[in-house]
Amino acid sequence: MSFRALPALEAKPYPLTITVEYEDGNANPFTATETLAIEVNQELRVDSSMPSVVPQGLMVGQQGSLTFSIQNQGKAKLFNARVTVAEGQAIAAVDHFVGTIEPGASGAVDVTVTANEVSMAPVELVISYEDVNGEPFSLTRQIEVPVMEEVGPVDPGFPEEPMPEEMGFPWLPVIVGVVLLGGVAAVITMVVVSRRRRAAREDEASLAALSGDPLITDDWQ
């Protein structure tokens, strides 16, 4: 007997009942039934998006974020999905457990990686998962993650500029101001003295004129 499972069936065991009919030598009919468990499996189809690391280049000892997604493109569930970074590579990460991924869905991966050594070789990621029966499967992905030597502070080669000395009290503007004020005061004093002398001379001239021409004479009598 040959039979075929429907393509849309979920991956799991299905009962199959078989009925056997027969007769004995006297043509008496008999019937016997048996129930079998038929395991229906769907082909697992798994893919992933392109992995990326931020920042794109790392220095030794620096950490970055590795992100991508695991895509279940089949009709059966994925169980115990996880992501690991193979040992002995330039970067290391703790295993990331995704869990169960439903058909037609995806599982997000966000892993913190640490750069351990200088390397320009691609890094290999291992994606592992199981089917409904617990049988393990895996696939690998590669990503370019250049790891460079840590760079210390760069000496620009220019002499350091001396720090400006703390300035004291600004005496020069004060001295200049005092000199200017003194000059202004001297000019004012000279103008005042000159005006006083001129007024005194005018007064003397007026008195002299009066003494030569008396205001009261004898002609009025």
C-alpha cells in the first residue's frame, strides 16, 4: 500500500486506521482493525537576513552589536533555535537563544560581541535548531568584521603652548588716566588764572580812567 501526506499537514504524528476483512473456510466473514501512528514531517526551510555589526570595524577589546534575523520559510516549527560564534575567531560572543519560530515567522538576533585579536578574516556564525522530533540541524553564515589594533593617543608633534601667566592689577590704564586728568586740571587752572588776570587788568584800567576825569566838578554851581 502506498499513500501520500497532504502538503498542508502540520508536522506531527497522525493516526491511520486499517480495516482487514476476510472469510474462513465456511465463508464466514470476519473483520479486523488496526490503528497505526504515521509520522508526518515537513521539510525545514531556514534562511537568515544579512548579519551586520555596529560599528563595522572594531579595535581589540572593543564591543559591538551583531544583529540579524532567522527566517522560518517552511511549514513546520523550528525548536530551540540559537546562534553561536565559532571558537578560535577574532570576535567572541555569548550564545544567543531564540527559541521556537513559527512557520512563516522570524526570530530576532541581537548579540554583543567582543573583539579579541587583530584579524581581517571573515567571522563564522552558527545557527542551530531542531525539528519536531528533536533532530538537530544547523547552517552557517559569514560576516566581515575587521579587527584592528587599539590605537593610543596621537602626539601632534607641536610644542605645547605655555599657559598665560596670571595677570595682576592693570596699573597702566590707571596711570594713563591719572596723567590725563592731571593735564585737564592744569589746562582748566591756566584758563581760570588767565581770566582772573584779564579781569584784574580791566578793573585797573577802569579805575585809572575814573581818577583822571572826576564825575563831580565846580561848574554845576
